[in-house]
Amino acid sequence: AQSVTQPDIHITVSEGASLELRCNYSYGATPYLFWYVQSPGQGLQLLLKYFSGDTLVQGIKGFEAEFKRSQSSFNLRKPSVHWSDAAEYFCAVGPFGNEKLTFGTGTRLTIIP
Amino acid sequence: GAVVSQHPSWVICKSGTSVKIECRSLDFQATTMFWYRQFPKQSLMLMATSNEGSKATYEQGVEKDKFLINHASLTLSTLTVTSAHPEDSSFYICSAEGGQRSNQPQHFGDGTRLSIL
């Protein structure tokens, strides 16, 4: 069975500081990995996705993520956060074809001035 | 980019009533739509997978008679919460997947907050 672990429930960083959100997955085949962001009371917006190719993927809003098969990880990074980045971030894994995504429990990001 | 519209965004109703939530793909044909439920400060739990013209596939533990799903066209799926009770209060989110299997991600609606009094 596939699963996703986001070890950090809540992270607080200062505006302008760098950010890394952790994601570990368990999947029997080649995973299809996603990072989504959710603002309060809203749906999910796709930040980036990985299926194959370059293991460092670039997404929207200055985010990037690196797939490390040996560590079963797909951590999300941003070199300098902005106050508008405060939100809930979800990592997800699924098969190619995008059916039945499994989501992590999310990491809530708080930005302090 | 692909847009999924979900309506209503917020509904409050009395216990015992039925509530219908619509999910529309605005600029693409969605062969598959998904319905999720999200409890406060928790992750998304897949409730069911809806394919156009066929019966929805429900996840284990989801009452299909309670949560009626209809995917009548390639751009519209509806979730009806029948005889809603306070424990049905939650945030419901739909997503849509378009076209043949590819690396197209699911596109999510903005969610519907359902509050049952």
C-alpha cells in the first residue's frame, strides 16, 4: 500500500529565510509525486510534480523539490519565503495516470516578520 | 490553466436535509472526478472516484447511500449528502482528471464547507 509521511506538523520560519518541508513516501513501483498548497478554506493548488527525469523539479512560486529514491523522499524547498507562503502544504503520491492519490497529513507553514 | 469550479462554497443547513454539491470542469473534459473529505487540520481522505457514465467507486468505509455521486457528463459531477447530520459537517473537495491517462495532474476545486446544525 502506498503511504506518505510528512513528519513536521507545523513549521515557523522568518520571512526571507530558507524553507525545507519534508516528505517521505512508501510505494511499490515508480512513484508519481506531488506537492500541493492549500490556503485556509480553499482547495489545493499544484506546486510541482515529479514522475521521471531530472530529480530536481522546479515549480511555481519559486518552489523546488528533489526526488531521492534511496531515501524515499521528496522534500520541498524555497530559498527565501514570503509572508504569502503561509499555508498548508501537502505531499502526495500516486501511480502514473494519477488515480487515487494518497496525501500526507500536511505541514502548516507560519511566516513571522 | 485547467479550472475546476465547485459550488456552493459554503452551505449551512438543518439536520435531516439533503445537500447537493456540484463540481464542474470549466475548460476541459473530465473523464474522472474524485471526491475528498477533509476534517479540520487534517489531510484529504478520498471518498470516491467518479467516472462519466458509470457508477462511482467508493472507498472502504464510505456509505454510498449516504453520499450519492452522479457523473452525468464529462464536465459535471455531483455529490449529494443525504439526510445530513452534524457528523457530516466537513470540508468537501472535488478534483478532476482530464483526458487519457497521462501525466496530467488532478485539478482541484476550491472546496465546499458544509455545516449541519
